[in-house]
Amino acid sequence: MATVHCVRCGRPEAPALTRQPYPGKLGAEIREKICADCWNEWLRMETMVINELRLNFMDPSSQEILTRHMREFLFSGGGEIEKNPDPRP
């Protein structure tokens, strides 16, 4: 089983993701730096973010908001849902 030093939880030999979970450079970075356990934790949080912020994916800014929350959760140790998100980067 492949392992990764996870930047979110800090475990030096955590189980690695078996495939890139997100497209592009961000997906590659997640696969290299985030363990499978933390990714699964994000998937649970993702549902809460979508519901709490009532994101509508017909609006392009919703994906930007969700991506920003994902970055904060995985790479900044975040976990709180921002109540009034600013869609601008």
C-alpha cells in the first residue's frame, strides 16, 4: 500500500489516495500531499458546505467557492464553513 506524508493531519506514513481525486494541478497536489483519510473527511465536509451555503452549481461562482473551501480545509487546517462567502478570489 502506498503512503504519503499528509500535510493536513501530519502523519508521516498515512494511506495515499489511489487516484487523483480532482482535475488539474490541484488534483495532483492533493494526491501527493493529502492522505485518503483526510480526503474522505473533506468529502463529508463538502456536503455540509454545499448545503450550508446553498451552493447552486448553475452559478459558476459556486464551484469557485467550493474549491476555496476545499483548499482551506485540506491545506490550511480549516474546517469551519464561512457564512457569507465572497465569491471573488
